[in-house]
Amino acid sequence: MKIDKETQNRIQELQLSEQGMQNVLLQKQAFQMEMNETDSALDELNRSKDEVYKIVGQVMLKSDKEDMKKELEDKKKILELRMKAIEKQETLIKEKIEDLHKKIEEELKKSK
């Protein structure tokens, strides 16, 4: 079966889109892990008494509990925004992949 140039281009575009989806999913997974770590840190911080410490590079420094809590909450908000952006990107790529699949299938059926 001979595939025309347009179909070949769509197949290449589909492959690139699938690679892009893999990258997005890896980023999403990394953000989810960071979000889980931040949630765990916030939970521990809420359970702690007065003294809290923060690791900066290779040094552990005594830190103010409220400052640390605000810093972690801000980090969590940023991560949530990034997750929303990644999820939108994931949705767009999924739609593009589905559309390309349909077009390629139609073109392959026509050429049979």
C-alpha cells in the first residue's frame, strides 16, 4: 500500500505529538511528586511544636514556623497553577492526537 505525502506528514506529526505527550506526562508526574512532598512537609509542620528547621544546600537552619508555613503554602499554590497548565496542555495534545488518528485512519481507508 502506498501512502501519500500528506498522510506521511500527518503520521510524523502524530509521532511528534505522542512524544510531546510523554514529556508532558513526565512533567506532570514530577509536579505531582513535588506537590506530595510539599503536602507532607505542611502536615509535619502543623504537627510540630515550636522549633522547625529548613535545609538550605548542605546546611540545616533553624527557621520560623509561620514563615516556613507561608513559604510552603505559596509553593503549593504555584504547583497547583503549574498542574492546571500542564493538564490543559495534556488535554490539547490528547485532542490533537485523537484528531490525527481519525484523519490518518480515514486516509488509509480511502487508499485501500
